[in-house]
Amino acid sequence: MSVAPVSFAASIAADWGTSNLRVFALDDTGKVIAEAASDKGMGKLTPPDYEPALLALISGWLDPNRVTPVLVCGMAGARQGWIEAAYRAVPCTPVGGPFARPKVESPLIDVFIVPGLSQAEPADVMRGEETQIAGVLAGRPDFEGVICLPGTHSKWAVVHGGRVERFLTLMTGELFALLSTQSVLRHGMPGEETDEDAFAAAVRKTVVAPTDFAASLFRLRAEGLLANLSPAAARSRLSGLLIGLEMAAARALWQDEKTLVVGTGMLARLYGRALMLLGADAELVSGEAMALAGLAEAFKGFGKETA
Amino acid sequence: MSVAPVSFAASIAADWGTSNLRVFALDDTGKVIAEAASDKGMGKLTPPDYEPALLALISGWLDPNRVTPVLVCGMAGARQGWIEAAYRAVPCTPVGGPFARPKVESPLIDVFIVPGLSQAEPADVMRGEETQIAGVLAGRPDFEGVICLPGTHSKWAVVHGGRVERFLTLMTGELFALLSTQSVLRHGMPGEETDEDAFAAAVRKTVVAPTDFAASLFRLRAEGLLANLSPAAARSRLSGLLIGLEMAAARALWQDEKTLVVGTGMLARLYGRALMLLGADAELVSGEAMALAGLAEAFKGFGKETA
């Protein structure tokens, strides 16, 4: 669904993930004057599908007398996306050129795709989160410390002087989804209820003794069979075991640095809670529209970057 | 498919797992005189299906003039199986009564289901492996030490004086299957090739620094994208990370005890290799027909147990 803005867009920002496409019409001050979304995520598209999917949402925003720049972040720039946007190697600013330039049929748009970030040693990559980090830094340009972005694959980025120095990816969210819905443990955790004490105890125990993590998994099943462990306690303990293992793995990052946990909803709250349990200097920051803020910020230096 | 024995069975042993049913006709010395199998595993059956599935394989072995005892081990005794065979609490001999007795229509069979084992603290259960352990001990009645049974859920049992003192279950096999076929890591490990050095390095590294396990997972994906990590190295490193985490979790068991790794095929060889890399006193024992050996052994004291 697309709503026509009062005036044409000066520029357009697009957050193009695996599952969804969200677009924002910006005026020449970077203010959002209209937005739209569809389910045409990268996971459903082949390269020729991208331009029509984009135009379906933004065509009403385009001034017929000029070319409107469209800045895209996210998985549209992956190898399996529209066109690959090569990674930029850290240390570097979170968002910057060279942007990838897919060929488009329409004479009314120029499309620029934000590169992801890479780290050579230890090997790591991100694509999409770099723009959220830029969005966080747009609101806190002097921030020094660690930015944690929980998700299917959580990212921990060390930021100094406006640059991402290094980062770390953990598959905690994907492991939780696999174990809670695909493994034998799924039998013990139907429903959606949670148990805060079970979560906290599992976080603390796993950070102190990460070696016990592996042995603790099947115990969830056994306690379900032998001791009627509740689904809420089972699910929250699994969550605490996995997030505790993440906190142990990321300890060198959060231990001596101010840490911002960026996100909305349950997952970000659990990460914030875990860090506070462990005595970290952590703060929960709303992740609403951080990708948009990062894209809007990127537009400011856009003439230079794309020259 | 069932082949009629030369004479009727004195007794029948059945290994009834989640996926398959295997049955063996024994003479009065416990020797196998015929065997048969079907895909009627516990996962495909409701309680009324069990007796027909069993009779379909064994009816030709039954003496029409007497009642033949059928001893069953495995998941047929689970809560979702034929009839629940209550767990026996360790410490105890691996196999013993009271056996569960499902009601049967046929006047020619009496069915006895072997109980699984349970441990109250830390909570743990096994069902099926106890009979394999009995089979190992039938061939080595004086064994003292640890029996390791790799599988989807591997079991480590501490055995002294012919009894299982305690045991530990790890979900390593299930985690490997989920991560290598369902997670983002699947893209980096098509095919079946392996890399022994990558396996060994990952085992050693994870046992020394188990905290690095979580951070090492996504690195497989990143090295695939940035450094062309081969599928063989990726798969073997994932296997080494997971088995290394298991070895770290089970260290208190294998460190000071003789350890028998029971099984056939690649998985048992990997466990044996990991233990030897770590300097454990480990021996690989063929797991062929261990459940049968355990059932045959159980029949020896059968008059007493079922009275």
C-alpha cells in the first residue's frame, strides 16, 4: 500500500530485508513525508523482480521532471539479491560508498545499495545492521562503546570515533528457533508463557560455567518427563542458556564498555536484562526506525559519496 | 520380510526404535535362528498398531502349542509408544524388571517391554541404550569405566560392578543435523566430504576454550563468503566444534576412566578420534547387534524377573 505525499520525494530510503521491503519518502531536510511497505523481501525475488517491486511502492512519489535517488540497505545487496554490494572492511564508518548501482529501466530513479561490513580476522560479515548502527550514531554522534543488535543473528559492534572497529556475530536467535520448534525439546515448550526467574538463573549459571551448556539442553527434556518442568520454565531456561552462552562469548566486548542494546520487543528486553544481571553498563535503546535514521544520515553526505 | 526358522522360536527379541522394528528368533540357548525387520517404528504407530506390526514379522516363528515370550527394548516403551515402561532409577543394572506388559489379542505371545533408566539429579533419561549397555557388558562382564554411545542423543554411562552408576545425555547429533541442514550454515556445506584436520583442530580448540564455541558458528558462514572455506572443512569444523563441546561437558566422565565408544560408522569413529586426540583411554567397540545381545542376556534371568 502506498500513500501519495503532499509533494514529491526529494529522496527515497528503502530498508530491503529478507522478508519485507519498507520504503520512506524524504523531503529535502530528510524528514519522512510518506512511507509504504510490502512483503517483497529478498527471499522471494530474483534480480528482474526488484525494480517492479520497488516501483510498485514509490511510483506516486517520483517527480516526473527529475531523477530521484533511492538509497537501499539490507539483503537486497547480498550475493543472492538484486546486485551484490561488496563489503567494506572494518575499521570504517558504518555506512559509506562505494554504493552498488543496479541497472534500472525507469528514467526517474537512481538506485544506490549500501555495502555491508566485513572483518577479515576473525572472519565476520554484516549486511543491514551497519545502517542501523549509523542510525544509532546519528542520534548519539559521540557514542563510544559497544552496540548490540539482537536478532536471528545478533551483532556486537565496537564503536569508537564514529567508526566500527570490530564486530562479532552470534547465531543465538536461530539456535533458539531451531531448538524450540524443531528439536526434541519442542515437546516441553508449547505456548508463549515465560518465566523470568528461570531465564535469570540460566543466564547466570551459563556465564559462570559455559561448559555446562551442552549438558543442560537435554536436561530440559528429562525434567519435563520426570519432574513436570513447566513449558514456561523450559522455554525461558532454554533462552537463558543460549543468551548466557552468548554473553560468555561476548564478555570481552561488554565487560569494560558502555553497551547499547538496540531493538524493540521481547528479544531486546531479554538481552538488556541479561547484561544488567551480569553487572554490565548497559542501556536499552529503541530500535524503531534505526535503519531509516541511518539511511537519512547517509543521504547528508551523499553528493560526495556517489561522485 | 520374515523368514521361517528351522524350528519354532524359544523366545523372541525385538529392538523397537522410533524408525524401525527389528526382531530375532532365539533358540533355547539364546542363539539367533531367524531375524526380520520392518519400518514400523514407534514414530509411525498408535497403540492398536503395535501387535499387528509385531505379528506381521513373527507369526511364522510361533509354536502353536505354547506361549512364546517376546522381549522388547526401545521406544515402544515410551509414553507415546505401545505402553509406557516406567523408568528404573540409577544406580541399577542396565536391564531388569518390572517389565511393562501390553495387553495382546494373540494367545501365542506374552510381550515384555524393557524399562528405560532415569536419573533424578541431574535429571536424565534413556530408553533403548540401557539394553545396548547390557549387551556390551554381556561380552565384558568385568568392565569398569564409561560407556559412550554416540547418536542423535549421545549417552555417557558410568559403569561399576555391572551397574549403571550415573549417566549423561548430550544432543550433539541433533544439533549437528539442525545446524548443517536447517540453519544459515547449510549454504556452506553441501556434499558429504570431510576434512580430518579441520575436525581435529576444532575439537582441540573447543575443549581448551569452550566459551569460543558460540562465536565460532557464524564464522563458518563468514569464512565461506570471505575466504572460500571449503564445504568439507566447514562441515568437519562444525562437527569438531560440537563434539569438542560435548567432550568438554563430559570431561569429568572420560578424564580418569577407561572409555568404550560403542557404535559403527562415521559417528562412532569421530567420537573415538576426538577422545584419542584428547589423550583419553578410549577404545572403539563395534555396536553391531548390541541391543540383541542385551535382550539375549536379559532372557537368561527371565523366569525370576517376570515372576
